[in-house]
Amino acid sequence: MGVDLVVKNIGKLVTMRGNSSPRVGEEMNNLEILENAYIAIENGKFVAIGIGEGYEDIVSKYTRIENANGLLVTPGLIDAHTHLVHGGSRENEFSKKLSGVPYIEVLKQGGGILSTVRSTKEATFDNLYTKAKKSLDRMLEFGVTTIESKSGYGLELDTELKQLKVAKELDKYHPVDLVHTFLGAHAIPVEYKDNHKQFIDILVEDMMPKIKDLDLAEFCDVFCEDGVFTIEESEYILNKSKELGYKLKIHADEIVSLGGAELSAKLGCTSSDHLMAASEEGMKQMAQSGVIANILPGTSFNLNKSYADARKMIELKVPVSLSSDYNPGSCPSENLQFIMQLGCLGLKMTPNEVLSAVTINAAHAIDRQDEIGSIEVGKKADLAIFDAPNVEYLMYHFGINHIDRVYKEGQLVVDNKQVIYDNK
């Protein structure tokens, strides 16, 4: 018996293989790119990678042979920071943003995150499932095969559970794989604005243990920011979550330089996200601790804020990943390809660095590096075929969808930019 599938005549194949640790510094720019390549897939995993007609010895009459027609092939893209499951939208705040009202001020007025909390509480499970599935389909059409999905629009147990259960259900039936994060510490509910400690006690004594017992989240995250959770509060919450067996993430130094980057290094977070206001000392400590700097340039673009200093991070050998931060307020876009283009245009990263940041480094940012993020024998056969001649063209021709086809574990799930999976 031969292999299940061969994809041949690949113009340029970007493998991302060769590193067991995240790519840092010049490694992010030095990619293995094979020309006139093929890949072979069996039982949903890559089993062979080569050049020319080398696949002929491993095929049988049962093998499907598909032609990449000289196009660019990469690992399936990974979006390692999304707020996928939420109710409503926030276009009613758009004019405030355009007139210069600060994001934190909107939050203080009961808008922002708190507005989405109200909408999410009111939404039914089916409403949330349908809305999130539509967004997952869009992500898949842009070449994304794995995402991280956060809760955080409940701020009380029942709604947080509802969000996480919707994400779990989507993970069962949708081709895109989901990694689950509990973000109960996303904002301070209005009723606790003068008593943070009481809300934090509810988080760590009630919500976090219950969610862990139900196996609804792998990671715990905190929005460490001026006017939200302080450094001390964030450290306490994350230490308590670590005791319960959660892996750690943190929204750090997004607007104000509080020391979130330093805290992420101290606690050994898997990733530290945003970092638009991170200090150089914080970056150095992250590099020493191996914390992934998960940068979200779509948020900078949409809020008209400065971009994180990706060039300094790469110089200091901080491992950098890029994600969308898809959410209804600061980045209402599922288009990871546009985020990649902002990686070049806003963060001044090279096209090769950007591709490293949305594949193998993004896999490390969700602790899935042994399964996805590169095209190599034994990993899941997740791949994106782009109607592009090279990596540079993906970044140069911005604002469109370059996808030709997407395969998830060896199954064709997007063809000619349209999802074609069994749509439940």
C-alpha cells in the first residue's frame, strides 16, 4: 500500500523544520525553501518531503496525487491569540475611537470589554456557536488551521463556562483546531470596581478551580494594564492558576509600561502578548526566560497606536510570534494574512521573519510545537497553498486573500478560497 496523498509540483515549499526550540534572531529569517518539491501524507500526517519525482516509489493505485501547479506552500497558519467566542459587536464605539477617545476611557464609561460582556451574557449558546463558527470559517479561508480561543466576556462563572463550552464544541466539529484559554481576569466588573480583591477571590477560589475540573481551559490569561489588573494582582492570579495546573499567558504592556514583560519572564509564561509599551529590560528578561513575544499589530493599526518594537526584540533574541487578536473592539478582523502584512509594514519585520512568526513560533506560543508549525515527518499534515510565487509576494500584495487551497490533517478543507468541509 502506498501513501494516502501526494502534493507535487510545489514551486516553493517553506518547511520551517530544523528547530526544536522557537526561532530567534537570524534564525527567523533563515528558512528552508525547497523548489520543485513534493510532500507525502498518510493517516493525516506528513511522511515524506522531497524534490522532483522522488515520491514515485511510495505511491500506489490508491494514492491521490494532487498538483500544486508551481505555487507557494507553507505550514498551516496559526493564530495564537483570539477572542473568538463573543456576543454582539461594537461599531457603535467607532466614532468615539475616531474622535480620539482613549480605549481605557471607553472602558471606564462602561463600553469596550464591558459592553461585550453584556452582549455575551444575553446571547444563547446557539447564538454564540453560530457567530463563532462563521469567524472560524473565515479564518480557515485565510489559511489558518489552528487558533487559540479565549474566554473573558463573562466575568462571572456561568457566562465564562458558556464561552468555553462553545469553543470546546467547535473544536469537535470544525476543521480548525482550538486551544482554550480562561481569561476571567479580562476586566473588573462594574459591581467590583471599588473592591478588586473580592472579584479576584471569586476568580481564584471559584471560577478557576471549576473550569480546571471541567477541563475547559489549558491556559490562564490576565489583562495586566493600567486601570485593569495591577502587576501585583496579575502575579497573584497567575501564581494561583499555576498551582491549579494552568499554563500561563499575559496581556502585557499594551498601553502603559507597567512591567508586564518582566512579570511574564519571572513567572515563566508561555507567551506575553501585545507588548507595545514593553521596556527593553523586560525584553531582555523575556529572552533569558524563553517567553514568546506574541505581537498583535492589528490592534496597533486599529487603535492608531504605536507598534511593538519587534526589531529590538529580534535583535535581543526574543522569540516573536504574530497573531490577530481577533475581538469585537480593538481588532475586529479574522484576516491573519493582513496581520502578516502589517508585520512587514508596521513592525518592519522581513517576510521570512513574519512567516516564522505565524507558523513555528506561533506553535510554541500555544505549546503545540511537537504537532504543528512546520512541514516535517510525523507532524499533522496542515498546509496552505498560496496563489503566490514566493514569500515576499504574500506581504507585498496586501489586503487580499492569497489562498488557493488549505489541507487540514491531509484533508482538503478550502478550495479556491471557499470552505468545502462537511459543514455541521
